[in-house]
Amino acid sequence: MIIPKLESCRYRLGRLKVNRALLCTFCETLAMLKLHLEISLSADEFLRVYQGSANRVWLRSREGQSVSLPAGRLQPFLTHEGVYGSFELTFDQQGKFISLVRLPGYHGRA
């Protein structure tokens, strides 16, 4: 899929002409990629990763992709139990982190 540059949005969707500002928002959304993660990391495991020389966490997404995240990205979700739950990771075409959001549901140990 080719993502148009935002300054050159002149696309038609079918026979429908689309407002340039709306289409630029559409193009921007296409340029963001999302993966869904199930994270189950105890507080002790998180502490070992965070204090160790390797401060990254390797995860596998529901889509089957391997993901390496800096441990610090998980810190906002850390509880006394650890980091548990379903998350949505958003990043750009170059793989640059945009956001990590916890999805609704149970956030404790399974």
C-alpha cells in the first residue's frame, strides 16, 4: 500500500470527492500501524528487566509480530502485581513509537 504525502492529497474515493483536510487525516491514520499485545509480566520480572543491562521487553503481538519495547514504556501500567492486560501499540511507518494504550478489560493477574 502506498501512503500519499500529506502535502499532496488529491485522492478520490470511488466517485466521491473528499475534502482535502479530511483526506489528510485519513492518510495520516493509514500511516499509523497498530499491534495488539497481551502482556503478562510480574512485578519481579519487570524489576529484573528494568534494573538489568538489557532494558527492553520482547513481546509477541496477537498478529504474530515480535516487538521490542523499552521497559520504561510499560512503567505507567505497572501495579504491585506487575503489568497485565491487553494493549494496543501504535507506531509509524518507520517503526517509531506513537502510543501504548491499555484496552478495556481485566488488568490483574489471570
